[in-house]
Amino acid sequence: CITDQEVKDKLIERATEIEIRATSPEVYSKNLLDQLYADSEVSEVARMIFEDNKGKVIYLDICGMYCGYCLKEFPLVKDMQKQVGSTDKIAYVYLGTDSPQEQFEAAVKTFGGKGTVLDGQKYFISRGQAQRLFSIIKSQGIPRYMMVNKDGVIVEAFAPRPSSDVTVGMLRNLIEE
């Protein structure tokens, strides 16, 4: 039995959030987006990502250029994109974080560009912005993936990686909705 009231309160808060995310993604998504848009550290990049891609499915990859797990997934993205198809109906968005901007830019030169591994939109946020973002989205680290439907609803806040067997099917389903 947990006796510390603060720990109990945090567990109840987290359980409630998970229940809302599972039973009412629209409410969860609106709450999350309201927090992102209200936060001065991350509102600009959040607005760019979500508003520039209205009407499209978004597969958001929050990654770091030093992160071994992130780098391991990059080569698999190209194959995933080919399998998903419908490139005009989906936006692949890479949000580089937790690494120096020079390292991010070097990785984009190596992996990025039309027809290359990181074919999609690329954004960078500073360590401070990343800390705020992680606090809002309740993330413990990277890589972190999210799926957003055409209506701008975050339907998968903890989406599977490109290497997962279910990712392609989930993205196709969102495109066909």
C-alpha cells in the first residue's frame, strides 16, 4: 500500500490521463495542444507542425542525433514511407532535440533531403525547449513517436517506431479514415 499522498496523487493523475487518452483521444489531444500552444518555449514550433499540416496525417519523430536508438530507426523510415505510400496525405516530421544544433544540422545533411532517409519536415528545438516539451507530453526520453489524424487529433501519443510491424498499417488506416 502506498502511503505517501504525493505519490498517490501523481499515480492517480497519470492513470486518469491514460484513461482519457484511451477513451477520448479528442479531449486528450485538445488538452495537450492547448498546453503546447500556451507554453512560450514550444508554442511556435508546435503551431508550425500542426497548423502547416492541417488535413494531413502526421507521423512525428522526436529524436536526438546522439541517440543510438534514434539513429538505428532512421534507415528504416525510407522503407516505411514506401510501404505507406500516399505521400501527399501524410507529413513525416522530425523534431531534433537534446543535441547541439550543429549536430542536428550535420545529421540532416547526412540523412536528410528529398528522396533520402529523412525525407520530410525537419525542426530543431533547444535543450530548454525539449525539457518543456517532455514535461508537457510526459515523455521520459527519446525516441518518441506520435501519430496525428487528418483532423489534427493526436491519436497515438506513444506511437510505435518505424521498425514496428504495426506502424505501416496504423498510418495507412489513418490516411484512409
